[in-house]
Amino acid sequence: MADTKIALANIALDLIGAATILSFDDDSNEARIVKRMYESSKKTVLRSHPWNCARKRVVLSPLTELPAFAFSYKFKLPTDCLRILPYASLVGTSYEIDQRHLLCDLETINLQYIANVTDTTLFDALVDDAIATKLASNICYRLVQSTSLAEKMSSDYERILRRAKTMNAQEQQEQSLQSETWLDSRLQGV
């Protein structure tokens, strides 16, 4: 797993023409900068899309502490939660995220979310590419002082991210929308 992180870091370093590293703890400027920027780059990519490789499901029970107002129940989000996804139990329900808690009026929640995956061997190859390119765009100017290369890395990241999102979306069944009486009547002209 650590080898995969180093491999992604070295891809990023190669993309910008910087020296590669053996460890995040190497005594080099490259290692220090990559170590500082790796986790935020990975979280940015994971949070940007509902990746199949980063989805988790959990059933949440309410805390005994109730919200001060507006909602009936308070739930602690999982510690690895980067982004909640609109799964069945939350669709059509008002909710709010407040200081790592989910507030709503449901008694239990079937939560689907994007996790901060630590086992990088679970990533799809295109997610790996997106993380490496995002890291390259984040470290580029610090290491090679090239604005044009930093802009190219940012552009490459956006291109790779679009391709990765497209491929990810093709690996799941299309979700159908639930119709409502009002919508049905509007569509049928009734």
C-alpha cells in the first residue's frame, strides 16, 4: 500500500521532471513537498466524483444528543467520510451536515458515502492517473518554478478527471428517477 502511494508520487514527480523519491521520509525537497501535498490531492480527487472504488455503505443510528433546533435527530458521520451520496433513505428528505454530523428527521439512515480510502490498491487505474496528475499540478510550481508547466498539469488533470468519471459511470446501472404525481400530471397534460 505504501509502495502504491510512492508509485503515484513518483508518477507525479516524473510528470513535472523532478527527481523521484524512495520514501515520503527521504531527506529531499521533493519528498517533503510530496508528503505535504499527497493526502489533500487524493482527497480532492476522491471527493470530486462518486467513485465506485471509494463508495461505502453503513446504517447510522441517532446519537442521544439531539440537535438544538430544525431537525429531530443527529448522526455522527463515519470518520473516513469525505462526501455523502444521495442514497435512497436521504432522497426527498431535508438534511444538513453540521460539524461532521448529519442532521435530519429520520430515525435511522442507510448512508452511502465516499470514503477516504487508505488502501490505494483499491483504486481504478484512471483514479490513480487522476491522483498523480492532481498531485503533479499541486507540487509543480514549488519544485520546478514553471507557471506554464503548472497550468499544463492542471489542464491535464481536468482532462484525465473527465475520462475517469466517464469510465466510472459506465460501470454501474443507470439509475431511474422516481416519478411523482405532480410531475406525472404535468408530463401527461392532465
